[in-house]
Amino acid sequence: SKVVKAFTHIQAPRITTAGEAAGAPGRLALSASSDFPQAVELVTRLYDRFGFDTVDNSPLGESWRSGPGQPAWLAHEHQTRAELIVNLARARRLTVR
């Protein structure tokens, strides 16, 4: 099986209501992370059908960048592709001792 982390920083009801047509100004984006490019391609097609751009945050080991408490998580689905890229880069890995 091929694992992809997707749909993690959007509230379920917004999946079908927050999307916009491809190329729309301010179109929102969601991240996808996987060790398998074809899995990210599948999610990219799904996101596009729901009206979202994709930011590829692969490999799967980097998926923590969109996890709880991180900037991308806190902004939920309210970020454009450019904003999501910045928020993923701003993430800081927490170390528990």
C-alpha cells in the first residue's frame, strides 16, 4: 500500500464548500506528503476536483510541518498556495524530553 498524508488541515464540511475554480485569484491550497509521487498525484487530482491547489510537502517524513500546532495547521484551509509554502517552511519541530 502507498501512504499519503492529505486533508489534514481542513475542516471536513469545508472540503465541499471552500473550493474555487482552477486559476481563481486567492484559490486556497492544501498540502500532501508521501514517499510515493503517484500518491501525491492522485491527491492533487482530488484536491483540484474539490477546488484546491496542492503544495507537495513530501517526503512523508516532512508531514509534521502541517501537523497540530504548526503554522500551516493553525491557518487551516485559509491559505493560498504561496501562504501555505511559507507556513510549511516556518514550521519548527518540537522535541519532547
